[in-house]
Amino acid sequence: MTDHLGAWTPAQASALATLLAAAAVSEGSNAALEAELHALVELASTGHVGLGTLSPLREIPLAGLPPQLRGYVDDLLEEGS
């Protein structure tokens, strides 16, 4: 999915990020959450993903996450602001 970031239009990148952020909020698997967050980092690097798109990540309970995953969420929310 993120191997061809240049192939996504701004609208497609934003829509995909919206779906990934929504999925990440209810994700039960840390491995799947890491993949979703990594994809969001890659999509955010296109410049087509803003804070409004990433704001659902604020709903993720950070206390129960491993430090690496908390770092992903923190980085994404900082990048989107």
C-alpha cells in the first residue's frame, strides 16, 4: 500500500489515512496497530494528511501500549498539528 506513495492523489491519501486512523482506534492486536500506524506515518509524509484526519488517534488509550507504539501515536499527532 505505501510502497507507491506517489501514486496516491491527495484525496486518496487523505481518505486512506482516515480509514486507517479509524481502524487503529479499535485495533486489538499490537502487531496490526503497528502496521496501521506505520502506514499512517508514510501517508503523512506525503503532506496530504492533516490533524483532522489523524485526530481519531487521540482516542487510543496510550497507557496500555508498548513504548514504540506510543511513540508512533505521539509523532503522528505532533506531525498533524
